[in-house]
Amino acid sequence: MKTSFLLYSTTTILAFLGTYFLKLGADNIEQYLAVVAVIFIDGFFGVWAGTKKIGFQTRKAVKVLQTLFSWVLILTGVLMIEKGFEGTFWLSETLCAPFIVFQLISALKNAHTVGIIENSVLSQILEKIDQHKFNHKENNENNKENEKD
């Protein structure tokens, strides 16, 4: 009797948790795929570039999986907070968007190191990113000056 109660309780709890995380993942599949894609793209080019420079290192390749696991856990926690508390719908975009941009920039630099992207193309991309940052900063300063007036 005790064994069946323990078995049914454990099965019920695990089924609930599995269903909850399945629904959370299915409802936000694009965010999970974006995080996984940028980590693997950066990891692929990073390992390739590292292999060209100093040879293959297992710990560098495993670091890609550690980063992936960490960011999937972070994204899951953030999505749970968004789902649990009204008014926190902005949290995943605020935390994950900068991470994705930095990972993409890192992937571009690693692809350049490998020789897939030419220096002129990378320079143009980074220049446009810098222009966007400068324009965004300038617009913020103008908005602050207008608020003071």
C-alpha cells in the first residue's frame, strides 16, 4: 500500500512538472531556439578558430555546452517569472536580447578569425553596430535635454 502511494505520488508530480515545462517550452520555442542557435553558431566558429590557433581543446568545446545549459536554465527561470507575475512581460527581452547580440558579434569575430568573413565585411558590420549605438546614445541625450526644457 505504501509503495503504491509513493509510486503514484511521484509519478503525478513528475507528470505535472514534465507537462508544465513542455508547455512553457512549446509556448516560447522561438526564444529557446534563438538562444540555442546563437550559442552553437558562436561555439562552432569559436572551436574552429581555436583549432586553427592552438589546436583542439576539449574544455573549450565543453564550455559551449555549459554555456548552453546555463542560458537555457536562465531563460526558463525568466519565462517562469514572466508567467507567474503580471507586468514582467519585458523581462526575457531585456535579459536575453543583449546576450544574443553579444553572441552574434562574437560569432562574427570568430568567423573572421577562421577566414569565412573578409575583414572589410566585418568592419562594415561592426561600424554599423557602432553607428547604431552612437545614434541611440545621441537620441537619449537629446530626449533628456528636451525633458529639462
